[in-house]
Amino acid sequence: MLKPCLKEAKVRTDKPITFKEYKIEQKYKNLGKNKKYFIKTYGCQMNEHDSENIKAILEQMNFSEIKEMEKADLILLNTCAIRENAHNKVFGMIGRIKHLKETKPNIVAGICGCMAQEEIVIDEILTKYNWLNLVFGTHNIDNLPTLLYNVYNGQKQIEVYSIEGDVIENIPAKRDSKYKAWVNIMYGCDKFCTYCIVPYTRGRQRSRKMEEIIKEINDLKEEGYKEITLLGQNVNAYGKDLKEDYDMSDLLEKAAKTNIPRVRFITSHPWDFTDKMIEIIKKYDNIMPYIHLPLQSGSNRILKLMGRRYTKESYLELFNKLKTIPNVSITTDIIVGFPGETEEDFNETLDVVNICKYDSAFTFIFSAREGTPAAKMKDDTPLEIKEQRLYKLNELVNKYAKENNDKYLNKEVLVLLEGKSNKENSLMGYTETMKLVNVKASDKYIGQIVKVKITDVKTWSLDGVICN
Ligand code: 5AD
Ligand code: SF4
């Protein structure tokens, strides 16, 4: 048994990163014969993509996927630790699995992902949920075949690493879409914002080598993919941990030069956004004019307590530079009710929202995460007040989301049609600026980038018809 360790997760050394190749041993390849797996994914795109890797590994072992948990032989929960409610959902699900296991004791059940990287969660699992067969973390997905082999040979497996982490190349992926693909460019984060658990659960920043990333994009293009999203917790810091002479702007340019129709990237930390990146985004039509630029707070006092390394003024300066990208849309993340946030601090956040008029924003109430510095800060704002702030913020965010969408009415935009929409006789897809559009169109357009005229506008989506 290898448990996670919070103390180790906090450490960063300058030990060089190890690059490894994933390989699966022949003896594991039939383990899943006649067995069905169910996987439920919580949280961010990074987890979504990890699940795509886990699915492909399981299918190499001859497991087949099933969408109903009740019929599965193997159940995995790929978990998220970012806020308390993500935790609660997972523990609720573990309760349901326990119930299932009472009638079908042969079910193998396990958890992985960010919660598995938390020392307190594993301690709780060992005392209260000791019947779980398998726990593995975010650093050792490649070892899943061995772990499962041991589980099927009667050994419970808990294997979570907290220190460092490697870069593993060549892990297969069973992608959810045939047209859009996630491409990891880096793992982990070294920023240590004081509220955030990610640096502890995902470990040290490790960038993939540029040639590996570009090869993956070229392969995806060959397979017919239309869009790739370069993925990382803090993509702008790409390459800083490598001893190479390239950075995120070089990677963006190389990605654009593959000529894949659409290149996106998330998430950007304002700290590392360079002028050179902005120039590259402007230079290539296939780099999409959409930027997610988390603000978190508009108060300099709170930003400092959050350890965000920028001020409201420097954020706005960067924001204004980004606005020079033609037709750009910008979204953000905001936390309300950070420990010690006063009404005045909150009003400063509203001020920034009023200046930036974001296309959209993800808004959250601060959630104390065990082991982070912010969890120890004095937090005397009642939840009721925090909820009122969130409500007020959301009203403002929605107002600007609608105003931004209104500008699209009667305009012609390019949409990558991904699949069927919930609306009758319609397909859904996204504009270059990441607006969701429901388009009246037949299925033959699925997978194509088409010109669409916008006929109706709502707060969170647009409606349109294909232009002839
Ligand atoms: N509490 C509330 N929101 C958080 N986020 C990260 N950590 C916390 C936390 N402890 C939010 C941030 C981040 C987004 C992914 O989640 O806004 O940008
Ligand atoms: Fe968390 Fe900050 Fe890293 Fe983003 S940049 S993952 S908020 S520590």
C-alpha cells in the first residue's frame, strides 16, 4: 500500500523530470474478457482526458464500456477535489456502490483522480470504506493494468504517489469526440494559489516535449480531427520546467502550423501571458480568439492573500492587450467569500466585472481545502452573505453574457458542428469564440465547420441556420 502524503505533496525539488513510455504487458491483455466497466468522471477537462486514457487502457485489457453502473463488473470514479461539493458527490456515489456490492460482491470498485491524492480522503476510505478494491492517483494511470491484475488476484490495491511525478508518453486515449480532442501539454502546477488544492493533487509542473505534442496534433489531424485544445492547469507557463529554448508562444505557433483547423488552449494564468503569445494568436487564423483568463478577485488585498501575483491594475492592462485580438471573447473564474473578503473587496470585484464585461464567468463560493494556506485563514463572513454576493455577481455576469451574445444577432459565424442538439431537428456546436450554437441542420453536417447565420440570442446560447 502506498498512501498519499500531504507533506511530500508540498515539496518541489529541481530533480530533472523523467520521461517514460507507456507499455502494456501481454499477460494483462485478456484480463477484462467478458467484463464490463463503468467510469464516472467529475471535475475539469484534465480529468475528462484522464478518463479517456483510462478507458483506452481498459479496452486494451479487453474490458468493454457500459453506461449503466448497475450492470458493470468494474466501477471507477475519477474524482475531483477542487471544492467541498465535489467531494460530497463522490462520497454519495460510493454509498450507492456499496449498496450494489451487497447484492453483487464480485464487483470491483475503485476511485482515482484528485481525491485519491488527498491524505485525509484515503485515511477516511481506510476506516469507513475499506471494502473498495482499488485506489490509484493522478501520477500512475499508466500502472492501471498491473494494479487491476493484482486486484483480480485477490489483492486490494492502494497506490498513490505524492512526490514529483513523471511525464508518461504514448498512453492511448478513447476520445469522447471524433472532431475535438484534448491534448495535454503539461501536468501539475507550481503556482500554489493559497486556496487551491491542485498543486498538491496534481504535483509539480511537468511539460511534455514540444515534438511529442506536435506529433500528437499531426496524428489527430490525420485522423480527421478538426479542433484540438492544448490542456494544462497553467498553460502559459508551458516549457518553463524544461531545459529547452521554447515556450508557450513557440508551441502555439508550431501547433498553428500543423494547419489543424482549430487550436484552443486552457487555462491561462495572467502571470505568464506574454506579448509574444498575443502576437502569435493574432497572426494565425486557426488559433481561436477565445481566452479564459481567471480573475478570482478584483481586490488587490484579496489577490495578495490568494497569492495570485498580479494586481487589479496589471490584470486590466493585460485584459486590454487581449482585447486587441480581433473579435476576441474572454471568460473568467471568480471566487467570492475568500477569507476576510469585505463588502468593499467584493465591490471591487464587481467593478472589474463592470469594466471587463466578460462573455461569461464561472463563479464559486470559497471552499476551504485541507492543507492549503487559505484553509487556515480566519473566515468570519457568514455563508448567507457569501451566497448573496454570489447571487449579485451572477446577475451581473449574466447581464454581460446576454449583452455580448446580442452582438451576434444576424451575424454570420463559423461553427464546428459536433453532434445532435437537445432541440428538435438541430445540431450543436461552438463558434470560434466558444459560443454554443443550436443550428437547424441535418445530421450530414456533423463533423463539419459551417457558416451559420444567427437567428436568435439567449444568455447561454445562440440559435442559427446554415448559410447557403
Ligand atoms: N474554492 C472555491 N473555488 C475554487 N477554485 C479553485 N479552488 C477553489 C476553492 N478552494 C476555482 C478557481 C479556479 C477554478 C477552476 O476553481 O476559480 O480558477
Ligand atoms: Fe490552482 Fe492557481 Fe495552479 Fe490554477 S494557477 S491550478 S488556481 S494553484
